[in-house]
Amino acid sequence: GHLQKDCKKNTTASTSGHADKKPGASGRVFSITEGHAANTSGVKPT
């Protein structure tokens, strides 16, 4: 299994659960990804 301290290392790259700890970096990544996905598929992922 993965440890929570491992999650924190990868917060900006892969985990959404801890993303709120660094909204400057992670929030931007998720916003871009979500917006791009919506524009590409024509459907906003929920």
C-alpha cells in the first residue's frame, strides 16, 4: 500500500486528495487538465 507521506511528495503530480494543501500548484494543474478535457471531448468530467 502507499503511505500518506508518499502522497504528499506527489501532491502536485498525481494525488487529488492532498491537492488542496498546495492550491497554487495542484489547483492550476487540475484546472488546466479539466478545461482541456472538456474542450477535447465536449463533455466536462465530473
